[in-house]
Amino acid sequence: FDLLPLLDYVVCSQWDQSKKPSKNTSSKTERKEVVLYDPYFCTGRAATLLNKMFQQNHKESRPKIRIQHEKRDFYQDLSQNTVPHHDIFITNPPYSGDHKERCLNFCVEQLKADGRPFFLLMPNYVATKDYLRKSVSKACRGSKRIQLVYVIPSAKRPYEYDHPEGTGHETSPFASVWFCGLGYGSDEGPIQQVRDAFTGFHASHSDGETGSPKMATSLQELIRVGGVSGEKRKNPRQRKKMRQLALQRACNSTNSSGNVLFHSGKGQSDVNNTTSKLRATHSGEKGKNSRRKSKKRVFSQSTDSPNKKRKF
């Protein structure tokens, strides 16, 4: 729903473009629908949600929309040049591995070459990554550039995820935003039109309690409205260490005498459990280190000469 005014804009733009003569012919292309494409099938629920959103917010001026969402190998389609025909790309790519980078590069190339807008729901930290900056910068030619905007959910209604087969975290460890490639060119006029339409739409649909989403047109504005932190994201090992230190500080502060009030004994139980888990973590790491050292000793004792190698 946060994207609806932006989707309406690009759907109508694609419809208008289809009525113009193409580059290779002077005749107009007859089109009966605008196709939205989501290549990551998962459970197939994305098509249901998109269709429901458009049906509940029906507009007479909006052309017919079809959702292209099938269970097929997106990367095989890329390698074999069999990607289904579409006008707009919209998806929530997998966050593991290099899925985000590959999906983003494909979308930027398609927008530059064929004018296909894209909408990608990804972690907010992607906005600060070098691969996003390089992909967008690479597409720039003279004054032409990728017109990228961000849609940030209301702080009272952050995006939540339904994980198939019980995988993933119950609560997302990061915030997500929409990365929206609306066009490719040098004219900034459409961006202002989109901002006005976005602001007006959500102002008229806000209930005052859940708040309204925000839109940013640059990384600096995204940081300013709280969509992402301006600090560089730490690597997994650093984040794990920070969590352990925070947990240890919490345990130390709660174990200090005379400063904590516990209700029905539950607070003390939680602290004891937390302390036990922390000690178990440290002892487990200590055990791993000792096993590594013992392996090294066995290796050095069982090797006949320093030039020989042995496989375990």
C-alpha cells in the first residue's frame, strides 16, 4: 500500500509509452495490459497480495494489470535469455548470498536499456553499500542517470516478514525500505510530480495513529528522515561481539547489589538464565579454541618432516 501512488505513476507511464511508435517501427504497439514481474516465487503469495491491493484501490484510469509470478529459475532465465516479458519489476529478493547484488544489477540494466521501472524491498543498509553506488553510477551517461527514490515505512508500522517453513528470525534484525527506480534521464520534473502524488495520497489515507510512510530522493535525505544510519555497518563478527558485550554489561548491571527491583522472582530468573547462556557461550568458544590447539599438536607430532602435508 505504501507503494501504490508510485506504482500508479509508473503503470500509467508504461501504458502511455506503449501507445507511442516504437524505435523500429512507425506503427503504434497495441497493448491490452501492463505486466508486473516478480521472479522469486517462494510460496506464490506475492501475486495474491498485489492483485488484492489493486482491486481494493481500483481506478478507472488505470489500465489492466497482470502479475507475472511463476515458479521458475530466475537465474536460469537470465543465462538463457528467457526472462518473461514484463513492464515493471517488483520483488523482495532473498537477502542471503549475492542475490541482492545480482537482482539490483539486472534491474538497473533493464531500466537503462528498456525503461523498465523497478521496486526492490531490501534491508536499509543496502543504501550505503558500494555495490549499489557502483551499479547506479555505472549507468550514468552524461546528464542521464537512474532516478532512484526510497520509500520508508512509518515507524509505527515497520515491514514484517512471513518466513516459509518457519525459517528466518521472528523479528527482523534490520529495517527495510523500498528501492524504487522510476526512470532514466536528466529531467527532474517527474520526481517532483511523484513526490507530490505520494505525499497527497498518504495524507488523505492516514488515520493519524499509524503514521504515514516517507519518501527520500537521495541517500542524504534517507539518513535525515531516519531511514538508515549514516554509520558504516559492522561485519558479522563485530556485530556478534557487540551483542555479547552488551549482554555482559546487562548482566553485570543487574547483578549489582541493591539496585534492581524484581517482580515475582521472574526478573532474577531471567538474569540467571542470561548469565548461564553467556557463560556457556564463552566456555564453548574456549573449548573450540582448545580443540583447535590440540589438532595442531597432533598434526605436528604425526608429520615426519615439515615438507609433508597431511589431510584430516
